[in-house]
Amino acid sequence: MIETNGFDERMQYGGQDREFGERLMNMGIKTRQVRYRCSCAHLDHGRGYARPESIAKNREIRRNTRRNRLTRTDYGIDSHAAEPAPL
């Protein structure tokens, strides 16, 4: 996760995990489908923030990740390095 710089924080609703996974695959990490075979937790919430503009933006970020075989984002964990720790 650190090597990829985490999630691309330019992305809004939808696709952050898929884009992150694509960067991991671009690094050569093999994936495995575990749907319905492992436990996970998800906070149920409304999706009022899902707008066509944000979905289009996310798709373009994912296309760029695939097209350029990116393994790291410039818009992730490192962008918080200079921030002071919360009290």
C-alpha cells in the first residue's frame, strides 16, 4: 500500500478500490476473486454524492492508470506527510 501511495484522493464516489487494485496488478501482484468467500464490513450509507461528473472523472483516472501501467499515484498518502498529527 505504501509503495503505491495508497488511494488516489482525486477520486470521488466509486472506483477508488478498483483503481488501487489496478496499480497493484501493474506492480505484478496477482489478484484473487474472494467475493462470497471471505468476511468484510462495509458502512451502509446513502450515495447522494454520486454524480455523473465525478463518475466520469473517476473513469478517466482509471483509464489513465491502465493505459500508462501506473503503479503509484501522486495524490495519496504522501500528500499528508507535512500535515501535523491531530490532537
